[in-house]
Amino acid sequence: MSDREGLITRIRQVRRLAAVRDRSKTDADEPPPDRLQALEARLAHLEQQLEGLQDSVHRESERHARLIAELESRVQPGAMGAALAEDARNRGL
């Protein structure tokens, strides 16, 4: 291919890309009403899903906080000593 043909090919490619970009810009400026409604419905669904996830995470963090508090109370020296004494009595030591 000669330099001239290569240059013409590149110019055509640039023009095609520019035409595609122009078409996509005009399409993106005003989406069709049914597509917009579908996007709004999807967004509402995603918002509901996010709220459910937030609630679930909150409940799980509260459950973990209660478990940690319970474990901390078991590890207190007085509680630990009582549990060890109870275990020793149960085992007959």
C-alpha cells in the first residue's frame, strides 16, 4: 500500500470514529422514555437492596458486639476463676 492510500485509509477511520462518537453523544443526551423508566425502576430496586444490606450489616455488627461483650465477661479474672473451679469440681480434681 502506498503512502497516499495509507493516509486515505487513516482519514476514513478517523471520520468513522468521529461519526460514531457524534451519534453516541446525541443518543446519550436524550434517552428514550421507556429506557429512562426502566433505569428509574432499576435504581429504585438497587436502593432497596442497599437498604436491606445496610440493615443486615447493622444487625450482624450488633450480634458480634454482644458476643464480644459476653466473651469479655467470661475472661474477667473472677469469672475465669469460678469457671475453672467449677470445671475442677466436675472432673473430680
